[in-house]
Amino acid sequence: MSKILKKFEPLFYPRSIALIGASQTPPKWGFGISFSIVTGGFRGNFYPINLREKEILGFKAYPSVTDVPDEIDLAIITLPPARVIDALRDCKKKRVKAAVVITAGYSEVGPEEKKLEEELIREIRKTNMVVIGPNCMGLMSLDINLNAFFSPATLPAGPLSLVTQSGNVGGSLTFFPELYNIGFNKIVSSGNEAAVFCEDIIEYFGEDPGTKVILAYIEGVDNGRRFFEVAKKVTRSKPIVVLKGGKTEAGEKACSSHTGALAGSDAIFDAACRQTGVIRAGDLDEMFLIAATFIGQPLPAGNRVGIITRGGGWGVLAADACASQGLDVVTLPDEVIREINEFLPSRWSHGNPVDLAAGGGEEGMLKCMEILIKSPRIDSLLQLGVGYGVLRKRMAKSAQGFPQYREMAKMVLKDAARKDRKHADTVLKLSSKYNKPIISYSPFSLSEKTSSTPVVRAFSKAGRIIYPTPLQAARALTFLVEYSRYLKESREVAK
Amino acid sequence: MSKILKKFEPLFYPRSIALIGASQTPPKWGFGISFSIVTGGFRGNFYPINLREKEILGFKAYPSVTDVPDEIDLAIITLPPARVIDALRDCKKKRVKAAVVITAGYSEVGPEEKKLEEELIREIRKTNMVVIGPNCMGLMSLDINLNAFFSPATLPAGPLSLVTQSGNVGGSLTFFPELYNIGFNKIVSSGNEAAVFCEDIIEYFGEDPGTKVILAYIEGVDNGRRFFEVAKKVTRSKPIVVLKGGKTEAGEKACSSHTGALAGSDAIFDAACRQTGVIRAGDLDEMFLIAATFIGQPLPAGNRVGIITRGGGWGVLAADACASQGLDVVTLPDEVIREINEFLPSRWSHGNPVDLAAGGGEEGMLKCMEILIKSPRIDSLLQLGVGYGVLRKRMAKSAQGFPQYREMAKMVLKDAARKDRKHADTVLKLSSKYNKPIISYSPFSLSEKTSSTPVVRAFSKAGRIIYPTPLQAARALTFLVEYSRYLKESREVAK
């Protein structure tokens, strides 16, 4: 195990946790975190620490961490600021290996409280502990069912890991896995970063086998040089998707009263991102969508995109989106046109986007996809209108009040499910056979959640999502292209 | 009733419909439309027309529209192109008042087929019928439960009306009402616009009492002057939100093979939109969100926005979003700061965004909102973090496997519901008392659908939505501000 993995092991894979400040009373933090840990199904030992209570949420409570008759890997502290230093001293005495200081009321408040944080930093330095916070919302490590985050939730585990300088932004992001069937591996709210900085966590995620893609919400970095050195190292093997707060003067002012961060020049940050392969998202949903895109898709060799669509308007919107994002909506090679002509009715669009104009049926769609993706002049495919299942489900729902149509609706649904399974299968096979990304749009992406249709189920299993608009699909593809180009260029420089 | 309302009456409020080309066989258009009409619960008479069948979906079928023993207001034609002209002649004979030609295979295919469309136009001119299409996907008029669209769906009715030059784009938009609890009143797919142009329909929507906001997906307009004359007239009383396909060369090429439209210069289109108060959306979801925003919100007097947030990071993202959209994140007036200081713990942000930093509880949030919105130096409020209900529901869900916490989870849930009701109530009252918009963000917007929490229920009733990201909330507010400014300026010009 590397030094970095070892250092963060007690934080993300603790065998035992003490919650100093545990409470029975909602909505106190000491209650919320207890409840999250207990109901989250944490696989290790849990010890609530409380001066007065005998028991919290069914677990025996101890007056001090030093009273616990077990080794403690991780202490989580939710006490008021005045009592935090003492708690840390107890942790040191107990040889606790890592701590998360949830407590707020430090540098984010004002100069008086900043002194308190400086005192905290001095105290942390006297220990060997890895200390997260203060002013943070906790962490999740879903490999071991650890949810020590304020918001209780039974989230599906996955390969995304997030470090966030805002706990609330982290909370917001926990709502996306349910929509897109791609989950988090680890989430950590880094707060004021008194001792552990977001780049330290990014560095750890870079080596962590459970993390495939890294997300970071950042308001400011103290040591920009180190941040981007770490980023440059990590992006060689894993994409980093950053959402940056404080891009404008108004946002920067808000940062300084939030985490006390100095956001710095956005142009400089942006340039540094480009030089180190860091991907910048424009909004919360985009951050999640981009990160999720890297899970199930191979990287494209270039920016030449083929578009195939069930509907003309979708094709138009996607072509606009691709072109305005700098992708090359290639002119269809002659042999592609010839091959498609062989079996599609003549009314197809004869261009890129390939609009089948309802010709060729399901088989036609799949055949066209292979003709496009196997072309050496096309690097990736944008597919608009994946799956029939949802429209057929709407039909079945409409038939509910009409007993005489139920049998028919059932048959239609069955037929759609069969087609959808074959469709999903083919998409995944083609993508892997030619090692090119296929990005799929469907209008039902957001209204149909977790595994409700065969297409969604099959895609989810392969770590793929279905994009909710043609523009979002094109944007996602753009980031795949850019990251791929960055990797190629940085390898050439390294030669 | 005005001339325009009268003209479109048989199209959108038919008492009887004949479907020429009705079929028993999925997935034929003649089946799909029949199924939509029948299961949609159309309140008038439905007559399937088919040469061979005696009955379709339980309704007596007739060999020709001329055989129907009833007046026909609306004929929908799904026959192959070669038989459409004859069908139109029958309709003329029968004195049918309006028709929708679903049939494709006209100018969108090529020059040969364009001749067929010209013939169709000549035939239409010989009648007095209002004829939509060809190459379209039908229409919905939900006031009378009429769904004559290919996709069967029982959609909630609402105040939005859509004209779309792409049926598929129309279909995509039908998935949003379920997500945001704002429904459509009318949807019409205008297809190749042989006789009725999108601007004709926009003009009708402008006078239609059921329509409050107009959405249009447009690839090209034949008569730009008339389009923008109509738009200018209509935007005086109703917002028009346009999504334009064919902004780029790649998109324009796609348009010409889709509807045969010449997209024209995007810069010119854009300038004309600005001059006539037409709002341009950037994507499908944005189109719906903007349109929905106009339903429940008063127009702001200016661009000065106050931001109030439950979480620092949200405030930062919103401040960035507002500032980059040209909104003024105002410096808080001294009296506002003084008033807030009176009851909030000193750790609040003392600036805009007002970050309560968990101070003041629910009451504090509501009190701050009034202090902000009543200020004469603030035109609108962006509120980040509306409602507790969903977090509490997560908690209750987490407690499911633990019988000992169920009672507690129930109490927490009840308390949250009470707070949420009060919260929603206060937001709606404040907005109406000061006649200023309050735009609300919540991370659960997309994962919690239809009326699942008290806040969503109360907001829905008032025609308000909860935005899924701080940026989307800020974008929506920007469009309110811009439309409001346009109206003010155009009124001043008119003086």
C-alpha cells in the first residue's frame, strides 16, 4: 500500500468510529451524523461519545473517547468550538488515527474566530492524525457502507469520488445517482481545510482503487502550485471534473464569507485547468453528467462525430450543439452513404445527422449504427432516441382504464422490451468492438429512473447513462474528446 | 369570438373527429393516433375511417368520411401520400372544417416530392379548411382531453401551448410536465407548414384564453417579416419562448433535410427576437423551465437580485450565475443588514447572498426573506434550499430497516411537513404582497416529482416550480428580467 493510501486508510476505511458530541436530539449534528452512520449500515464498530447519555440510537455511549474499550480509527467531532481542542487532545491520548471536525465557527466567521482556527491547526500539528475540517459536513465511504454525512441516505455505491469545499453542494450531488444510476464511492466535505487540503484528497483519490473519476467543488485553493501539480499527476490516469465557485466578483465575495477562501483570478484558474487536463463543469448537473460519462465510455480518438437520430428535430439540435462545442459533424463518407442506401428507403437524410425518417425499423437503426461507427472517418457516435420501452409504457398506462386494450398493451410492451434489450446489447457491443464512444439521448431520461426499462437497466450495468437533452449529450462528448486530446498531447510532450 | 379564434376553433375544439386511415395495427400511425384519441378521453365523437374494417378500437368504422352520419369538425389524415388528395376532396365534400395531414413524404424528401406538396397546397386552397401539416405528428388540446398525437399519454393540462416544427421535439417536451408540475394546454406539430404557418398558430395562441405562455420550436420561417410582426403583437400580452434549430452550419444542413426549412442567419434571427421581445432558450429543458417560470411569477421591476441561502456553496454558485447573466447582486442596504442583525446570530454572511449559516432556524429564514423582498433596492429574490420534506423523507426511508427509529422518523417527518407548509405559504404570500418574483432552488427538484412533499404541492398549485440547479434558477430569473424590461421599453416607445 502506498504512503498516501495508508495515510487516508483510517479516514475512509475505519474499523471503528467514535462520534464525539453524539446526541439523541434531532436536528442536532450529533444526532444527524449518528443516525446516518447507524442507518447507513456501517460495517465497523460505532461508539457515541456523550457526557450524560448512557445510550444513543441503541449504541452504548461513553463520556469520553478515552473511555472506549477498543481502538478508534476515526473520531468525528460535532462539539461546540470551545470544546474541540480538548476533544482533539483526548483523541491524541487515545491514539486515534483520523478525525473529522464538523464544528463550524472558525475562519469563515471573522478575524476573532480565525485565531481559534490557528489554535486548532497548532493542536492538530501536535498529533499524527489526518484531520478534516473544521466547518464541514462529514464524509461517506460507500465501499464499507459508511455514511457520516449530515444527510442520511442509502445511496447506491459507484466509482465516482467527490471532495467538496461546500457541504451543501455535496448534499446536492447526492441526488443525482438516483437519476442516472451511477453512484459515489467516497464523498468528503473538506470545509475550511485547516490541515488536509482538497488537493491532498484528490491525490488520494488518484491512487484509490475504488475511485474511477474525481469530482471537486472548489471555491479557492491556498496553494495553487501544489493543487495543479497534484492535478497534473492525477489526470494522467483519472479524469478530474471541477466546479469552481467564485468565478465572478459577486461569487468571490460570497466565497470569502462562506469558507473564507480567496477565489483568485478565474482566467488564471481556467488556464491552469487546461494545462493540467482538469475538466471544468458549468453547473451542478453538468458536473455529475460529465463525471458519469467517463465511467462507461471509451475515449474517442478525435473530434469527428457521427449523429444518428430517430427524429429530425433532435438531429438538428444535436448538430447545432456539436458544432457549437467544436466537434466536427463530419460529411458522411461516400461508402457510408452507399452502404446505408443498400437497405434504407430513399427518404433517409443522406447526410450527417443520419435521420432514418422512420425507415428500416429497429434493425435499420442498429445496422446504420455499425456502418457509422466502423468508419475510420468517424471517432464517436451520438445516438438520439434510444429505447422504445417508455413510450410503450405510456401506452400501457393509457390503456389501464380500458380493459379491452390491456391485452394488446401487454403485447406491445413485451415486444418493446425485447427490442430494447437487443438495442442496448447492440449499442454496448458496437462501442466495445470498435472502441469508440456512443452517447445516447432519450427524452425519457429524467422521468424514468432506476432500471425501469430494459435499456436503462442494460446501460446502467455497463456504467452508461442516457442524456436528458441533445445539448447535454453533445457537451458530454465534448469533454471526452478534450480529455482524450489532453492525454495524447501530454504523452507526446513526455516522449 | 375574434376571427382568429373562430378560424382555429374546429382544430382545437372539435366536437367530432374523423381519422382517415385509422388502423387496428400497431405501430401504424393510424393505430397510434386512434389509440391516443380513444384512451386520452376525447370529449367529442370519434369516427375511424377505413375501407375494410368494421370497427377500430371499439368504434364503428366508415369506408369514407362522406359516409359518416354526423358533421365533422376535424379530419386527421394518416394515409399514404398518393391517397391524401382524394381524402381532402372527400373532406371538402363533407364540409369538414379543419384537417391535420400527418402523412410524410413531401418537400422534406426531395424535389420530386416537393411537387406533390405543391399539388397538395393547390388542393387545400380550393377548400375553406384550416389544414396543418403535412409531415407532422398531430396535436393535443387538453382542455377537451384531445390527444391526437402519436405518443399516447395522459398529460396534466396547464397553461403552456407549443407549436413545433419537429414532432419529436414536441414529444420530448411532453416529458417535462411530469417533472415540474406545469402542463400544456395545446401542442401542435406544424410539419412542413403547407398552409398554416407557425406564426399563424402563435397568433392564435396569442388570443387563446387557455394559453398563458407560448413555446415554439422553429427550424426556419418562410416569411420572417410576418413571423416577427405577429411575435411583436403577441409578446405584448404573452411571453413567447423559442428554441431555434439550425444555429450552426451543421444544424442548418440538418434542417434542410428534415423539414426542408432554410434556417437563415442566426444573428439576424437573434436580433429580430430581441427587437420583438421573443425569448430564446438554449436547450429543451431550458425552454420548458423558462416558459414555466412565467406562469406563477410576477415580473420584476429591474435586475437587482437578493439571494438568500441555506448553504454557502449554493450562494456562491448562484451569485456567480446571476452576475454572469447580467443580474445585479446588490450590495445589501444598511437598513437590511441592521434588521437582520437584530435577530440572527452574528455568524451570518452580512452580505448578499444572505447565508444564514444555520442561524435563526426556519423562522429566521422566513423573516430574512421579508426583510430582503420589502427593500425598495431589491427587485427579486433567489431562494436556495426550499423545503425540508425531502431530507426528512430520506431519513424516514433510512429508518425503515430499524423498527426502533420508525416512530421518531414519523415525528420528524410530521414536523418537516408542518414547517414546509408554512414555508411555502410564506414564500407565496411574500411574493404576492410585494409583487416581486421569488425563484426557489432545491437539490431535490428532479428526484421528487408530482406533489410528493407539501412544498412541491403548494408551489404547484400556485403555478410555481422549483429549479434543479442554482444556475438554472438564475437563468430563469434573467429571462423574467429581460421580458419585463422589453415590455417597459416598448410601452415607452409606444407613448
